[in-house]
Amino acid sequence: MLMTEPEQVVAGPAWLETFRREGRARFEKLGLPTVRDEDWRYTRLDGIRKGEFVTAQLVSAHDLGGVRALAPFAFEGLDAQRVVMINGVFSEELSEFDSAGDDAVVQTLAQAIEREPAMLENYLTHFSQEDDAFASLNSAMLNEGVVIHVPANVQVGRPIHLLNVTVASQVQTVAHHRCLVVAEAGSAVTVIEHYVALDGGDATNNVNSAGEKVGGVGGNVWGGGYFNNAVTQVFAKRDAKVEHYFVEQESDQAFNIQTLDIHQEQGSDVASHSALFGGALVRNNVHPVLDGEGTQCLINGLYVGSGTQQLDNAMRVEHAKPHGDSRQFYRGVLNDKAKAVFSGRIVVAKGADKTDAKQSNSNLLLSDHAQANTKPQLEIYADDVKCTHGATVGQIDEKAVFYLRSRGIDEATARGMLVYSFAAESLDRMALEPVRRKLAGALVEKMALGEVLSVVLGGED
Amino acid sequence: MSEVLLEIKDLHASIDGQPILRGVNLTIHAGQVHSIMGPNGSGKSTLSKVLAGHDAYEVTGGSVKLLGVDLLEMSPEERALAGLFLAFQYPVEIPGVSNTQFLKAAVNAKRLHDGLEELDAAAFLKLMREKAKLVELPLDLIKRSVNEGFSGGEKKRNEIFQMAMLDPAMAILDETDSGLDIDALRVVASGVNAMRESGGGGRSFLVITHYQRLLDYIVPDYVHVLVEGQIVKSGGKELALELEDKGYGWIEEELAASAT
Ligand SMILES: Nc1ncnc2c1ncn2[C@@H]1O[C@H](COP(=O)(O)OP(=O)(O)OP(=O)(O)O)[C@@H](O)[C@H]1O
Ligand SMILES: [Mg+2]
């Protein structure tokens, strides 16, 4: 059921047909992973396996209640280009991005197939995770997507906000989104991939800042889990700078498998930020390959789980050339029966001398039933390298709670401050202040830190 | 005589079923400085933490009143809001929470409790500058996470800085002098003395220390000796000199003699 044919398949050149066919063949051979696969030990895919998915369809802007329905998903104060996908399908009506000038770097997959087929073929087929079932499935179903191609030495001024909206539906839907970012030599671009949900019922995301429900489609409610299976490929050419955000704020009905495949050339500087708030089951794969001398890669993430959420982060950082610096910082806050996984694999290839790879993962458990599994894996085939890793799973420091209370701060605020500050360390690494602010708000709301926000964030000097 | 600020009567407390405080009696009037000395493990920090409301300790008997109100019924934050302050022997490091955020929350909680308006950012900054000067605490230290990576002396100075910010009626200083260099000791002591004079002279201090040196700077009205969870001897400031000179052995001998 995962390979239902979309209504309208974008016809393409022969290579595209081959690309899809090969993806299909790989997926059929690999099948869905099970907990017997080392990389999926802690995450059961029963919900996806048993799902009766149909391909999701576009909903018109009118039916959604106009562009206003998207207001709650904006990053206040951020002047961004907006590319909107509704149920995995590009919505021209709701999108607004530059078509002239330096910032005009966005095309739909269909447009790119027409305009730059050779470039597209070259990069789409250059994918380092051939043995990944979900990425193969995504290739098999390749039909919708966004291509961001930044010419050499162009610094894209307005960040690109790629808003992926799933609208509540009575049936289970699936979408296979693809995003390709090619930053040519010396260029710079920021891309925010943002997954959200709209419904007429009680999805928590589509509430505006005044607390009122907005959007929603004819009182639609979820008919069962839906599935977003997305692949993003980033190519940072020589000295290019790419900042990528994955912001997961979907409903609790979502299965979301994200694969971010990064390819870095000499002197390039890439940052990947992940913020996992929503979804029933989220798998966040981040795979940078530092394939040039003197590259830098920051892999930063925050996952905040409650209820029965399963948030699984799988890092695979490959140092292929000398003098690469990678920094992995992942933090998780888990309440109720939420479960999280962090597996951080660092592979240093033979000859990748003077590699400097750091990894740290910290987990804060707020309930006795929350769980975090953390697993560093180092594979080092070079001689002269610096590799450090550290992982912690702990509870709120009661000594710190007492210390704060002894200064007159009430217990709830004291605990809230400690949770907030734990998570804020991840947010602080994000370059875009409006993103940080929105996520701080999401954190406060999700963990019911209430008053803390005003105390902690109010009038920061 | 001035009003009674803190009144401890026959206080018993234990931890993990082990009795540590075994009948402490102590009355502190407004404006007085009392000092507690005593051997390691005699219960000095236990007393201070029981007073501050640490829930690891079980109060098994006795009473404590702050300005006539039952202290033991209050939560730690209520005690702080009622005017009690403890400068910890071992201040806690809190990564991620900046001193500024933390103090702002604390100061405004206190102001709210006192029926005052919250301080705005500018007023708060001004207050912070002024109090930091009092203990010569560098401002860049204040911007950092609470006590994180602070040296031993910096932590102690930060405690006194917090005390100055919170303006308590009753301050307990648990070995604030340990870890301070000679100059810092003088600075911190003069900060305490400045606070002693401010606030109409009604502020009281309970100074826990092992060393007479601190009491040269912060001159106490009374000195008490705590041994095995009880105050076994009290006197004027000369008692501290005598202890410095002779240690605790003679007191323990005196006790043994009177017991037989
Ligand atoms: N969790 C615990 N379980 C058992 N005994 C404890 C526990 N915590 C503290 N104690 C004991 O309580 C006694 C009093 O400790 P306290 O810290 O109050 O001493 P102190 O007088 O402050 O000593 P110092 O001068 O060394 O600071 C000590 O013997 C200590 O070992
Ligand atoms: Mg002590």
C-alpha cells in the first residue's frame, strides 16, 4: 500500500523512469526494516506496515480558508520565501517566492525536469544511502518536490520556508516529498523544512498566537495515521554555506520518516538543525558526507516528546577527506511514555587525517515511563584523528531545584526553568532568531512551562 | 530589646533515619549577628538546610519561627519570600540558566510577594550593577550560567551577591569564608557589614564558620558551639578566640565531666 500510484504522474525523460524503477526494485528487495535490523532496533514500524495508505491530494487554498490558514506556521519576524506543499503536492496559490533577482533559486521538481534535466539527473542519482528502504521508496514514488539551485557566489538573502502541510482526512494518506538543494561554489542559502498539520478538530498546531483555532477543513478529523516519507539532498560545493532546518510540528497522527543526505565539498560549511515536536513516530536520518578538505558540519538537534511519541534520530557522519570538523549536539526532553533514540555513527575513512569529530547527546527524562536509548558508534580507519563522544540520560537535578526554590522561585517555575534551559542549549545554536523564538514557544507550550517563558524570556538584556 | 527574628526551639532533625540535630535552641533578635562554630559533621550545614526547607531532612521535633510565623510549615520558596536567605556551603551549578535570568525570576518573585511592581529590564540591570559592585563581582560572571565553572571563591562571592539582591531579613552564611582568598574575604565581609547597616539595622545574620578570621571582619554578638547536633556552649566574640586557640577538645571534656 505504500506504492499507490498518484493521480497525476509527472512524465519525465527516460532517466527519470529508470530512476523510479530502480528505486522500486531496491525497495521491493529491501522491504520495510524490522527491529531485527541494527539500525531500527528501537523503533517498530507496525503503524506504517499495517497502514492502508492512499496518495494524498492537493486541497485548494480556498478550501483551506485562504493563505490566512497558514498564518500560525509563519516564523514571526522572518522575511522568508514560502513554498507550500499541501498533502505533498505543490500549491502555487499558497506559495510566494522570488522569480527574479539573486533570491530566485526555487523551482518545483516539474519545472526542474523541464529546465535543468541534466543537473537534476546528476544530483538525484548521487545518493549515498542506496540500502535505505525508505529513501528507495521515495525514489520509486518521485513525483513532487522542490529544487533549490543556487548559482556560484550568490548569497540568497531570504531564507526559504518550505511548508509541508498535511490536511486532516478520513483516509490514511502518504506523500513522498523530495527536496534537492544545490549550492554552487561560494554560495549561501538557508532552507527551513517545516512539517505541520491542519484539521478541523484538535490538532494542536493550527492555533494562532491568540489561541484561537484557525484553518481546518470542513471539520475534518483524522481517519488514521498518515505518512510523510521525505528525502532531502544537500550538495554544498566548494566553500558554499548551507543552513538547513527540519522542524517537525505535525499532529499526533503522523508517521514521518526524514532522510537528509548531505554532500560537502572542500571548504564548505553546513549546519543541520532538527527540532522534533510533533508526530506519532518520527525517524530523523541525518547523513553528512564530508567529502572535501577543511569542511565544517554542525549537526544540531532537539527532540521533545510526550504521550506515546517515538522520536528516533539516526546520525551517520562520514569523514571522507582530511581536516574535516563535525559537531553533533542532540538533546532530548521526554515526558509521559515518550521514547527516543539517538544513534550517532561517525565513520572516519582511511586517509581522512586530522579529522575532528565531536558528538554529544543528552536526555532529560521527566517521567518514570519515558525512555531514551543512546548509542554512539565510531568506525575509525584513519590514524591521526580526534573523536570524542558523550551521552547522558538523566532527570532534573533536585539539588538545582532546591537551590532555585531557596531563592524564592516557586517549584513549578524552578523545574520549568531547568527544562527550558536544558533544551535552550540546542535552540541557541540556531542562527535564525525567529526560528529560535517560535521553537521556544513550542517548547513552553508542549511542556506546559507556562509562566516560565515570561520569566526567562521576558526582557532578556 | 529588639523583636525576635528567628526562634529555634528544641529542634530535632534526621536524615535517612539518622538523627543529626538533637535539640537545638537558638533565639536571634533583629539586628543581631550570631556565629555557629563546631567540629566537622556536628550538624551546622544540616541546621542551615533544615531552616531553608530541604526535604531530605525530616524534622522529628521542635519548632522554628521566623517573625513569629511557623517556618517549618512553609515551602522553601515561601521561606525565602518571608525573608530567609541561605548562602550555601556548596553552591549548586546550574548549566544553561544564566545568573541574570535566575536573579530576575527571584527578585521579581520577591517583589510580587511584597506587593511591589516587577522591575523592568533597566531597573533590574541597575540594581544588579550596584550590588555586584558591593562584592566586587565582575559583570561578565553574572551573565554566565549560575555557578557553572565558577572558582570556589567566585561561587561564594556569588552567594553574597544574591543575598544583596534579595535583601533578606535573616541571612544564614554557611562557611562563606571557605575558599575565599584574603582579599576576597575582606571584600565579602565588608559587603556583609554594609548590609548589616542598611535596612535600618534590623537585619540578622547567622554566620557558620570554622575560623576566627572571618569574625574579625564580621564581628558577632554571640558565638555558639554546636557539637553532635546540640549547642553546647554560647558566649561573646571572645569565645571564638578561645576556640581558635584551644580547639574543641576542652569543651568536649567539660561536657563529659558535667555528664558524670
Ligand atoms: N544522607 C545522609 N545520610 C547519613 N548521614 C548524613 C547524610 N547527610 C549528612 N549526613 C551526616 O550528617 C552529619 C552532619 O553533617 P553536616 O553537613 O551538617 O555537618 P557540618 O557541621 O556542616 O560539617 P562541616 O564543618 O564539615 O561542614 C555528618 O556526620 C554527615 O555525615
Ligand atoms: Mg557544613
